[in-house]
Amino acid sequence: MRAYCTDIARQTILIDGVRYSGREIRERAGGMPAAAPDFRQELFSFLAGWFDGEDTLLVHTSGSTGTPKEMRVEKGRMMASACLTCSFLGLREGETALLCMPLKYIAGKMVVVRSLVAGLDLLPVTPSGHPLKDLAEAPVFAAMIPMQVYNSLQVPGEKAVLRQIKSLIIGGGAIDDRLAEELQELPNVVWSTYGMTETLSHIALRRLNGSGASGWYTPFEGVDIRLSEDGTLVIHAPRVCEKELVTNDIAEMNGCGQFRILGRKDNTVNSGGVKIQIEQVEDALKGHIAQPFLVTSVPDEKFGEIIVLLIEGRIPENLDEIYERALPAYWRPKRIVRVSRIPLTGTGKPDRATAKNIAKKNLFL
């Protein structure tokens, strides 16, 4: 691994080509209005916290399966995580890095930390569904969520910029078959990430396009994985996480030390004695239902739990035919709830907790 600057006292940061010291960051952040800050102000506030002399930072989990939680993480471990990513991708000092995700969550924070340790030129863009729309030149490195990548592929000008990004990582949500197919057109390498707030962003990557495309995640150097008795992924990554982490992600491993995720333990539904993984139901329905949808469950007197389909907009007339063609009988949703919009978290992941509440509210009125 090449040498990176992990001494905060010596760090500076390039933002849109302008270099700032820690002192200049704190002075600038202190002079900004507290009310209704814009994204650039949020960036300087985060950096002021980085240079405040404390060893830890406050971060928030995404809340994809429950209430978002606050936790304090060590800056030293955040820098170790940043070094792993920068080394793997071969990012070099002075190269540009797009920041287009909220700074409240670990994914956005880690883009900034990578810029700090590797000397990247940070390009802040207010998070939106179309982060490339006003860029005249492509960044060398970008971290985006699937929705941002999908939207960019639909607009010719944005797609042209996307094609020029040398290192693109995608995280924060599932990548469906349609998006995966469109990514094959991109000339540069595109990666899917695996990680969470507790691992300070990702600890493994899998390639999404080109001859090296794979459905299996490869852990970074120094990251060891195994399966628990329940079949969930266990991560030992001492550089970024003090203790061994037992996740809720049900996984399988191959003989090369790689893994793939089948779903979350808390998304396992026991319906009539049959265990059903709702992510697998969603995967089976992809390609058959055009509009956004989400699978959840509600309690049921007869079966214990039943599968429920939340669908955005109009319900397809041939839904029963789709079920018969795509799903085993015991996977088929027993109820349908039409919603104006599928609930998502702030990072673009399915908001499972809200989806379950919507289903309960609509079915038990």
C-alpha cells in the first residue's frame, strides 16, 4: 500500500482546486450562518469537526431496517478504511473525487476522508437524483447510489460524463438486472460495494462490468470473513472495526474466500412454517414488474406471517400470471398495497421498517 497522509495535524484538503488548511477550515466554518446551511456549508462544518482535535466523530446509521442510530467512530479507523479503498482503486494525489451523497451518513463522510488521506481534489455537488447534470468534466473517482447512476444513464449529457469516470463505485442499495445490463456499456471499471456504518463504509468490492464482472464480493486485504451458525456473514477487519462483527446478512461463500449476500436475517419471513427471504422474492419479480415495488410482511392469524407486495402506481392486470411464472407457490404475496411512492431511506435504500408499517396500516384498518 502506498503512503497516505494519516496525520490529521498535517492534512490539508483540495476543494474545487483550492487548498485549505485545518485552521482555514475552522475559520471558514465558524463564520457561516447556522440556519439552513447549503451543502458546501455542511462540508465545511464536517471538516471543522474533523480538525477539532478530537479522536472520534458522530455518524448515523442509514435506518434501512429500523430507526437510524447515532454512533461515534474513530477517525484513525476511518482513515484506515479510506487507505484501503484508495489503494485498491489506485487513486492518486490531485485526481478529482465527486462528493454527491449526504454528509450525514458514512458514505458521504468517507468520500471526504479519502480526499484528505490521498490528496484528492474534492468536487462537492448537492446530493440529488442527477448529480452529473452540471458537470462539464468527469471526475476521476465517484461514489454514487444506484438511483443516481440509473438517472444519469437516461440523460445523454449525463451519460457522457458517467462514461468518462475512471473509478465508479456504487453502494447503498441493490443493483437490479436492468441497471446491471446498462452498466456493461461503460468503458471503465464499475464496482459494487459491500459495507455498513459499523465497518466505516465498504470492506469488499465486486466488479459489475467487463470480463471480470462477478456476483461475488472480494474482501480487501486484511479482511477475514466467515459464516455464523445462522448463516450470517461475520467480518473480522481489525483496521476498521475493533471487534469481530456479526452481521444480519445471510450469505454464502465460495472456495476463493469470496461471498455473496442472499438477504437479511431480519427480512426472513416464516409463513406457515416455510422460511422465505424477501430479497429473493424481489429478485425473482424483477424483470416482470415494470414499476417500483417492495416486498414486506404482516402478521397473520393462520400463517403467522404473510408476504405483502407494495407497488407504486397502477397494479398490473396480469399480476397472477407473473406470480405463477416467477415465484414458487409459497413465495407468492397474499396481499397487495398500492402506494404513491416506495419508501426509501436518506441513502436511497429500501426503508423496510416504513414499508412494514404501511402494509400493517392499510391491511388492518
